[in-house]
Amino acid sequence: MFTLPSIWNLLISTVVFFIATGFLRRYLDEQGLPKGTTRGILVFTLASLVSCGAGEMVDWGQEKIEGPQPVKQAPDDLSQLLKAVGQMQRQN
């Protein structure tokens, strides 16, 4: 089931993306690879992969520390959702 990433995942992966971009650009400069579209796409792709990996490690670590989070299931049918909203409004 798809789950949204945690705030820590988003923050760490964003920081790691920019750090990886800087290191990759510097490395490719040292290797003599000319600047261009192909190099830009390569840097973007590799930095994105490193960033996703770092975000997954953050989520893995958080799950090891806190334990698995309970899965919340949304109602399958719109009518069930409308019933639940109607009951909540009557209680208020």
C-alpha cells in the first residue's frame, strides 16, 4: 500500500539531493566531461537516486525506532464516506 513519506524523509532527501548534485558536478568536472544536456540529466538522475535512497534509509530507521505505524484504510465506497461525514456532523 502506498504511504506518504515522513517529514524527516522529505527534509533529509532534499538536503542530500543538493549535496549529491554538488559532488557529482565536481567529480564530472575533474573527469573532463563537457557540460551539456546529457551531463545535466546524468547528474539529476544520479542525485535523485541517492536522494531516494537516503529518504528510504530515514524511513527505515524511523520504523526501527518507533515500530510499524498502523495502516489507516479509507472507505471503499463514496456512500460509506458520506455516512461517516454525516455521523460526525450530527455528533457536533
